[in-house]
Amino acid sequence: MVFRRALGTSWKGLNTHRTRSALTILGIVIGVTAIILIVSLGEGAQALILGEVQSIGAKTIAVVPGREPKGPSDFLSTFTDSLKQKDIDALSRTTNAPHISRIMPIVFGSQSASYGGETYRPTIYGATPLFADIYNIAPVEGRIFNDDEVRGYADVVIIGNKVAEELFGNEEALGKRIRIKEKSFRVIGVLGAAGQSLFLNFDTAAIVPYTTAQQYIFGIKYFHRIVVEADTEANVPATIEDVKATLRASHGIDNPEKDDFFLETQADAMETVGTITNVLTLFLAAVAAISLVVGGVGIMNIMLVSVTERTREIGLRKAVGAKDTDIMLQFLLEAVILTVLGGLAGIMLGAFFSFLISLVLGRTLAVNWEFVFPFGAAALGIAVAAVVGLVFGLYPARVASKKSPIEALRYE
Amino acid sequence: MVLIEARDLEKTYWDDGVVTPALRGVSFDIKKGEFVAIMGPSGSGKSTLLHLLGFLDRPTSGLYRFDGRAIDEHSDHDLAEVRNRKMGFVFQTFNLLPRATTLENVKLPLLYSGIPEKKWNHMAEEAIEAVGLTHRLHHESSQLSGGERQRVAIARALVLTPEIIFADEPTGNLDSKSGQAVMSILEKLNRTRGHTIVLITHETYTAEQAERILHLMDGELVKDEKVKARRTSDHFIK
């Protein structure tokens, strides 16, 4: 009751100086806007990336050679030759891994490709026909190579949209021969514009049978990845264990600490993406939070001016019976009302800008960027704004409450 | 019955090492229901005295008892409560809240009174009626004339029916006609409702509307006289 009356008094006080009040909270508005914008965009980006991760398929498990990187020093150990044909053979045996429905080895690397006088450096993927299915791509022209061509080390290639454009321009690419490293390949398929995907950009890819890639392009006998697909999502955990056991047996490893391979699943990737975007968002939001502190200092400054200006009012209130605590509460509440209003305005502005940006990104990048209203950040923004008001309003409120009524009444 | 008891009241201001004695030992009593004017030239200490009597400041030394209790017995918190419930103030410069209506201004002391909010409007309206401003209830103070503003201030002082009203040069910023209207309201409040009134003024004409005049000079009480021929101004009241 007492509090509600004080609230009314403070509100009237602010209303009397509307322009000043609005200018005072600008810092808070900007700070909260920035926080909401960053968190909202961060969540949007995360949703987008996670969406792409999901598009890889929840049933897919990637076997990666080397030890799982735990830090920068482990990075080089990822380039090892531990995955070989015998591993594929072992994994293919249903006794070893009964729930595996499909297996595909992949080799990849960057190589220059040329046609006539044009040269381009696509990412070469050596794979099997399953590639199209697992990564959900299809040629707009021509076809995918078949298993016979894989077995026969065929010199065929499917090129990405961008590669076709760079090498052939407006010319028809299908059926033409391009040169990759020292070998000539016949273009049997051209992919449509897929757009930038997070992990793989098929626009700049050239896909060949993995056998051909190993033999003629990279000159290696091992694989960079083995992609395994479980028959159902429920069997993914069991399959992970099967794959680990099979590969350990195949590599003669009895101590899991010494594994020369590790597995990546969609769940892992999602977790990693989540962690990275969260850390980034948090960092940026922390930077934005600094502006809240600056805004708070601004509020303290203006409140002090306001207290001096309203010395007479304070004196009058004291003369008619206001206690120090009444005056304190009045000015403290003014500060908190200001910052909370600023916070609300910031949330609305931040959400508005975030929404605009999501529209623009959706149009220009042709990505499915979803606007996410960050309820958590909004609640936090209001709370932080209120705390800023309390903290930075405390000193001016104290100054106001300590004014002697006669000093205050004499003040001209 | 004695309402105010002052004995050897002294007040000295220290400002940057400069010692300024404003009151040098003043003693007097004021009884309940009296209408007393405090007169003196500027610098005589009359405002300082009013601040002490009105619990707005504490004396440097001496005894001040209001309504039976010495100021020393009160905490600042208690002083605020006494000011709220038993004292009303009228200032030369009105001191109304900006952008607030007559009603809002008069309700201000109620805000700090602990009286339930539902009674506020009724109490404020009664006080406003007593000063004859019912037709200005919802006007903002900037829309009122000087005389009307001072009457709002009187209504504000009245709203909690205090024992005493302190008026510090209430007519100082008014033309003579509005000033007379204000004085006759004070006089009527004293006569019909029994409010004790302590008025500060430097005009003999105004002071002579009181029953008694305390003359201050250089911080000392030089004369305490009964007004023989009290001026009245009833004809100014409708």
C-alpha cells in the first residue's frame, strides 16, 4: 500500500520531466536493445545451424581417423591413415554391426580442375553413389555415377553449380572432359545451386568415385571418413558401440584410450554447435552489457541534477511530513521505473530490429532464418535494468533524503 | 494551555569557519488558540525562529517544548510525524508541486500520514472548501493567481487539522487585496476553528491582525506586546 503510493508519487515525478526522463533512459534502451538483438540473432543463427546439422540425418555416424581432438595440439593427429578398406569390409559383416544399413567411405581434398583455358580449385569428394542420398543432393542435369563405375575406377565427375559456371561459363558442361590433377574426367552430372550449407558446399564441389580419387588424385590407400548409417534412429547408440568394437578388433586395439579413430554423430555436432554459438552469444551480450553500466552512470548523473533541481520539492515534502525513507524510496523508485521502462523499450526495439534482420537475411541469403524472440534474455534484460536503476539510483536517492528541509526550502 | 514553550533558544550557524549567531537566547510561551505575529527586520532571526518552532531545525542550545514534549526527545523520524500531524506550513513562495492540481497539492501531507487513501479526497475537498477554492479543484497551480495559490497552500496546511499553522510571510508575494484575503482566512481559521497561528511578517499592518506581536531584533526578543486595536478584514471574505 505504502509502496504503491510511493510508486504513484515517483511516476508523477517522472511525468513532470518527460523529455529529460526519456533522454535519461536512452543509454539503457540502447544497451538492452543490443543485448536482445545479439541474443535473438545468436539464437536464430543457432537454430539455422542446428537445422543444417539435422539435415545430415540423425541416423548418420561419421567415423573420423585419428584421436578425438581435445585441444589445439591434437589437431595434427586427425590426419592419419587409420581408416582402410578392411575396416569397411569388417563393418559390412552383419555379425559385427547388425544395425548398419549403409556404409560409405569418403576421401576429400582441394585440387585444381581445368577446362580449356579456365582453371578452378574445387573441393574434390571421392564417394559412392550413396553420397547423393545421404547428403540429399541431386543433379539438375545428367546423373550420379553407379557402383560399377566405382568398382571400375571410372573417370567420371559430377560438378557443382559454381564449378560449372567457373569452368564452362554459359557453355554446356555435360559430356565435356575436364582435367583434375593429371587425369581427365567426363562430366556426367551438374548439381543445382544448393547454397551455402554449414559443413559442405556442394556448389564448389567435384564429386568422383572414391576409388578413382584415391588412385589418381590423392594417391592414398586410406579414407578421410567412413560414413555409417544405422537402420533406425533408436539403433544409433548400439551401432556406435558396434562400430567401435569392430574397428578396435580390426586395428588390434584393446585399450579404448588408444583408439586411432573417433565417431561423430548428429547429437555431437549439435552439442558442439550449441556450445560455440552460446559462448559467442554470451560474449557479445557481455560486451553489450557494458553499455548498460554506462547507461547507469548516465542515470546517476541526471538523477543527481534532478535532485538538486528539486531541492525545493524535497524540502516541501519534508516540511509536510515526509521522512527520509519516504524521499529515498521516491527517488529510488524513479530510477528503477526509468530503467525498467528503458528495458521494456529496449526489448521492443531489439525484437523489432532482430525481426527486420531475420527478414533481410531470409531474402538476401536465401536461408531459412527464423526470428526467435529471446524470452530468457528479455527477462534478464528487465532484471538487469532494474538492478542498474537500484544501484545507480541509490546514491542520488540518498543525497535527496539527506537534504535538510530548511536548506531545501531556502534554495532558489 | 501552553502549546509552545521556548527557553533561552539559541541558534548559531557555522559556515566555512564563520560563526553567525541567528538567535541569542529567546524565551516565550504561546498558548493553544493564540494568533501570534513575529515581527522584525530582515536578519533579525525570525525565519530561524520559525524553523525551530516548526521542527524543521534543531536549536544549538536552549529548551523548546511543543505540546508538552521537548524537541530533544524526538528523533528525526518523530519530528517528521509531528510536522505531518500537528503542524501546517504556509510559505511566502507558496511551494506548490509543479503540474499538480489543487486537489493533488492539498493531498500531499496525506501521502505521508498513514490515513487510508479512500478518505483522502473527502479530507482534501473539505480543506479546499475552507479556503473557498472548490471551483478550482482540478486546476493546475500554474493556472491559478498568486492569491489562489496561497490559498491552496493554506488548504494543504489545514488538511490534517493541525494544532498550529506556521505562516512565513504569507502575503509577501501577493498584492494587497489577495494578501488581505489570505490574512482573513488565517484569522477566521483561528477564530472559528481554534487553530493556533504563528505568523512571520515585517509589515506592521499585517502583524496587527494578530492578537500578540513578538518583536525580534538581532536575534533577541525585544518586545512582546498585546495588540490593542486588532485590525480585522472580515469585509474581504464573502
